[in-house]
Amino acid sequence: MTSKQKTDSIPPIDLETTSKLIQDFIKTRVTEASVNGVVMGLSGGIDSAVVVTLATKALGAKKVFPIFLRNSNSLETDIKDIKILCKQLNLKLNQFDIQNVIDQLAVTIDEKEVSSELAWMNVKPRLLQTYLYFFANKKEYLVCGAGNKSELMIGYFTKYGDGGVDILPIGDVYKTHVFQLAKHLKLPKSFLNKPPSAGLSEGQTDEAEIGMSYAELDSILYGLELFQTEEQIHEHTKISLSDIKKIRRMIYRSEHKRRGPIIFKLGVRTPNIDWRVPLTKPKHI
């Protein structure tokens, strides 16, 4: 990574307006689904901290059900930060230790090859969704996710894990802007200072896995969003063409993760293709 690269090609957003619009989105989706609130998984990271704060502002603390799943890789600093945030928001934190579940699964599968490491890392977010949807069903809540635009676009999430949710309030917000929202919402400074990490393995950081900083990633994605060529993005940001090409490949290769199951079309109107139900429920239903 080259820290001196120019990465100011992401224009600022109106933080107050964005915050209010996201709150309206959460409130509207809960109302239209005729449910009572939202269930959320907290990781100790900035994304879930921003989303749970906005959800609490939108719905009130009594309608937000936060969950934290402990495992052998859980950091005490993350747990401490989550508790501080929940206290600040007047939320009751629900904690579950899933290490014994993971251990039992390991015994059942008995798969120890090095090539299985990523598969095991993905078990944890998929287990989280099992817990989230259990309580969502029980309480008649929606599952609220914390995926941001930067990570969604390159497929940096677990399919049917943290990507398996009902709503994504910051799914169209770049990571650069998530940090700005966190400051605007006056989140505890510990969330702003820690390196972003999925917390799936010891010492793991998001930027190291992606291979560049979020500032660089967002500069590339924003250029691609505006239909700029790779050469134009390189000229403006001074980011290498190889890194730009790498991100373009990641976008294409991960497209299946941003879509629901592909349906074979046979009938006149097919679910989710040309037979779509409006988001706003008609009065007579």
C-alpha cells in the first residue's frame, strides 16, 4: 500500500440529512413489514455500531434487540466497546457463547485441511444469522444488517451469513462515509480508532485482506460508479492500474453474492424477475 496516494475523489455527504434518511428507511421498512422492531448482530466494529445507533434513534431502544456471539477469537476490547455503546443507547445486550457449537460442528465434519480455513471462518457469521433469525421469528422483528457499500461491491462478506439479512441501512454508504457518520453520531472514540476487522480469526484486519486501504478502495469504486475508465481513475487517484483491475475483477466475481437465487424462468410472470410486489402495501391487503 502507498499511504501517499491521492484518495480524495470521494465527495463528502450531508451527514445530518443522510442520518435522517437512513432512520426514515428503517422506520418505513419496519412499518411496511408489519413487525415490531429489529434484531441486530454487534461485532464491536464501526459498521454495526453506526447502524444500531441509527436504528435506536429511528425506533427507540425497546424495539432494538442487539446480539453478540462470543467465540474463541472474540476480543475483550470489542466486548467492552459494545457494552459501552449499548449503555449509551440504553439497550440491553444479549450475549451467547457459540464456541461449543463450533466445536461440535468440527467433530461432526472432521475437516482439518488448510484449504478449509475460509470455510470455517464463514461458519461463524452463518451461525450468527441462525441466532438472529431465531429471535426475529420469536419477536416478529426484521433482521437488520450492517454491510456497507464498499464491502458489498467487492463481495467482502459471507453469503447467507452477514449478507443474509432483511434490510441493509448503510448498504449504499461507502466505508469512508461510515467513519464520517460515526463521528457525526458521536460514537465512542474506540470505534473510530480500532482497525476494521471481521473478527473471524486472530490478528485479522479488513484492509490487510483486501490489500489496500478503504480510502483507496472507495476511490476506485466511486470512479467505477461514475463509469470512469481504469485509466481515468488511475490519472485522478494515482492508484496503480493493477489495483484498479483487481477491484473490477472482485466486483464481477462476487455478483452472485449480491443477488438472490437465480430462478429458471418458465411461466408468464416469474418471482423476482417480472412478477414483483410493490414495497408499499396496498390498503386493501
